[in-house]
Amino acid sequence: MKISLTGIKPTGNLHIGNYFGAIKPALELTREYDARYFIADYHALNTMRDPAELKSCIREVAAGWLAAGLDPEKVIFYRQSSIPEVFELTTMLMAFTAKGLMNRAHAYKAAVQENAEKGDDPDAGVNMGLFTYPVLMAADIILFDSDVVPVGKDQVQHIEMAQDIAQAVNHTYGEEVLKVPQAAVQEDVAVVPGLDGRKMSKSYNNTIPLFVPEKQLRKLIMRIVTNSQTVEEPKDPVSSQIFLLYKLFSTSGEQRDLAARYREGGMGWGDAKEELFRVVNRELAPVRDRFNNIIADTAALDRVLAAGAEKARPIAAATVKRFRKAAGIE
């Protein structure tokens, strides 16, 4: 089987948008690929400086993915920081990475542009972690001989940079020292509407967290913004964000029935929200229970990640050994 690699940012507070937009599509990869998943905790240092917060986020995200169905017995699941070869490979790749390539990275260009708009020095607030982020990401990918990396369109540049760096190494030594990865662009990933109708995002503060208690889940769903149509008026399910969310959690038969009630009139937005809460809670209740059980035993959770690192390290070590041999520093 070909190898897929998925990086997981330890941002904490997973929400429904993450569930359908990232977690479920990534877990589907296990059907076709030898799948590896890692928590990118060193990447998080660029923005997260509170150690207690970072430690909590790492565990919450790990527990969330396990609760959602990631099986550590069938895949490799590890923390980036548990694999020292990541950083050895990063250092080696730096020698084959043009500064001009880093200048073109989207995140760096966005930071420079923001500084220019404020009249600041172009590199104000830019640390080397941000500037060299694509090299560390390339090391994450290349280290495990990844064939494909599932990404959204906004992340394709990072895979292209990993390709450029790997090809530079291979060209230098005249052999395939490093496998050149490919981007698997996720075209049909669901765009999940938030409480205000915009795309669900923590930056908009419009999310429905995955693991909130049942009562809080219902309160959040009741806050979804709707129009001023009365109970008696027929409503269009296609343009309703409540119905769009409902489709993610319901059966086709349930969707037909609720769509008919929309079009007939006589159903208020409160009733539609109650129906949405019913199907959302039906799916999330067992996931929530699993999450609470996993996060309650942090020692067991840490053992799962440590076991994943034990499986990952021999693969990583083989890649570094191959590179060192080609470079003459074995």
C-alpha cells in the first residue's frame, strides 16, 4: 500500500467543522493507504507560548482523534517532538533549500504584507520558525517516505516546496535518496456553516465544539442565526444553514421528511433547530463519551502516543541513514 501522512495541529477545542472537514476525510485514508498521523507540536511553538496550554491542546487533540475513530493499532500515530530524526533531517534539508523559496511561502509573504500595510519593518514579528516552517514540514513528510499528503488547496504550496527540496537532494547525489511526495488535494471536503452562516471557524467565534455537554450543545444550536420568516411561511431547505448542518448528520430519509416540512410551512425555526439538535447529539454523544473517557486517563493517552513513536522511529532512522550515506557523513 502507498503511504499517506496527515499532520494535525494541536489547536484544541475541535469543532464540527474540523470533524467533517479534516478528521473524517483523513480517517478515510486508512481504506486505501498505509496511513500515518502526527501531532505537529513543534510547529505550534510559532504561535503558542503557554506551556500548560500547549500540553493541554496536544492531549485534547490526540484524544479527539482517537474518540473520532483513529485506531492506533492499525495506523502510526505519534507526536512530532517524539521523533528526533525530524530535526536532524530538517537541518540537512536546510542545506538544499534556497532562501528565495522561503521568501515565496504564503505565511511569510502574508506577514510581510501585513507589516507593510502598518508601515513596520518587513520582518517585524517574524521568527525563524515561521520563516523556515516549510522546511520543517518537508522533513515531516519526507522522513516517512510519504507518497501522498492530503491537503486543502491553500496547503498545496507546502507540498510543492517539499517536492522541490527532495528533488534538489536527489539531483545532487544522482539517485533517489528521498521519495518525492505528491499532494492529494481534497476537493470535496464539506464546508460546514457556523452559527452565523459563515464558514465555521474559531477565528469567527461561530463554532459548535465536538465535545461540549448535551445541554450546552443544544444552547449553541438554538443560537444559530435565522431569517425573520414566520412559522406559517414555507421555507427553502437549500438556503437554510440549519438544513445544511442537518444533512451532515441525518439519513437521506430524514432529509426528505424535513425538507418536506420546510416547504409545507407550519414549522418554525425553533422546531428545525430541535430536529438538528436531535441528529447532531445522536452522532456526537458516543464520540463525546469516548473523548471524556480517554482524556480522563492522560497516562494511558501518553502511552498510546509513545507506542506510536516507537513504530515511527525505525522508519525515520532509515531515511536519515540513507541521506547521511549519500552525503558522505554516515
